[in-house]
Amino acid sequence: MSTFSPPITKSVPGTYWQWRGNSIYYVCVGEAQSNLPPLLLVHGFGASTDHWRKNIVQLQSQFQVWGIDLLGFGRSAKPKQEYSGNLWREQLHDFITEVIGKPTVLVGNSLGGYASLCVAAEYPQSTAGLILLNSAGPFSDNQENSQSQSRSNPWGQLIRSILLQPWASLLLFQYVRRRSIIRKTLNKVYFDPSAVTEQLIEDIYRPSCDRGAADVFNAVFKTPQGEKVDVLLGKMQCPLLLLWGEQDPWIKARDKGVQFRQYYPQLTEHYLQAGHCPHDEVPEQVNDLIANWVLTIDRLQS
């Protein structure tokens, strides 16, 4: 019996930008449009610009599309330092200012969604719009509940304190970076198992071999709590589109959608039959929704 193999989409070749003494990898395709904002695609934890290859290929026909590897991930430098939403916020803002050169629609998945939200909240002059796909980040109410549960769970506190030790996080890093574990994790968070390809696994595995990758992983456990999502939404002024992979086991999409609407009722949202990374699972649907929405907000603002 033959099995279906999804077509391989090649990564778009990129280049490097120097930021605070570090090499930052990015890609750019498509022609700049005088009447349309560019798009900046921002990946999630452990991913890179490669994770957007299916979106870049289609969206470049209508927009100038940029993709960037956050500091600590992908082909970007992995220095030993503190990592936080504020750090990535400054990286993205400086990239928009110094390289792109005009207000941009930020498109972020998971951790990249939270970093993009931070930019939209603090730097409205850089942000033409914001698109979040299964975005990370707690609301204030969630944080209070989480702290209450943590106080009542001493074993959980003990495990976290152990993982804060460098030797423990190194052991965990060596475990989770194995291709078999990457595949197992992806199969849990992707709704469509055929989207979990050998190419995808290799794209995630390869940067984990870079010098400094283990230090970045360790630093994540020590990342200071960033601003809560509701506080950031209270500062934001730009149009917002939410795209939810409804089958995401890590995020209760419908519940999160209710919270977003509570603090930003003027948003637009769509729920898709996909997991944590809808842009990679159902790229055609996501690309069409992104393009139509950007064209709509551009007409409203012009």
C-alpha cells in the first residue's frame, strides 16, 4: 500500500543582520508594495523561518514577506544571556526600523505571537497590524490561578527548582532534542499527522546542534515573567486578527478567544481544524485568511 508524502517545499535562502553584536538570520521575498504593508513572520519556540516556508511561497505573490529567526533560535546567534519577551520585542522593533523601514503587519505563532504582541503594544509606529496564531502568553486571571495551584502543589515547585539547575536542564535538553522525541511531540500538537514530515523534524533538530543551543534552552526556565496579555492589549491600537488551531492540546482556543475578545472586542478571528501550528498544517487556509484580512484593513485605513 502506498502512503501519501507531502510535497517538499524548499526553504527560501536568507542573509544576516547584525544586532547588538549578534548575527540575526532573516529572509525577504516579494516586491515592496507602495499601497500594502509588508508582512513579518515570527516563529515559535524551537522553530525558525523554515517553519513558514509554505506561507512564504504563496504570500510573496501579493506582499513583500519577511521572516526572522529570533535571537537564540534557528540560524541566529545563540549567546549565553537572559531571554525574554522584552528582548525579542526590541529585536523585532529594531529590525522593522532598521531593515524593513516601514510599518509592518506582524504575524506570530506561539512564542513569536507573544513577542509580536509586545511590539504592537509598545511600538504602534512600527505596527500596521497584528496576526496571532495560537499565541503564547498568560492573562492576569490565568496567572493568579496558576500561582494558587502552584502553592498547593509542592511537588511541582520542587520539580521546577530542580530544572532551574544547569545540569538538570542540560539532561532534559539532550533528551528532548532527539529526533524521536521531536517527532513524538509534533504528533501530539499537530492535528494532521501527515504534516509531521522528516523535513519538519530536521528543521527543528538542526539548530539544536548549534553552539549555545543548550544555554538558550536553560535560560528559558529562568525567563522572567513578561507583561500579561490583557495589559498589552490595553496598550494596543492596531487591527488584530486571531487564527486558532482549534485542536491544539496546549491551548484551549475557544476559551482564549473569549479572553481576547473581552479585552479587544474589535478583533477578527477564525477557528481552523488544526493543532498548535495552523500555518504549517493548513497553509492554504491560513494564507488566504491573512491575505484577505490585510487587504481589508488596508482599504479601511486608506
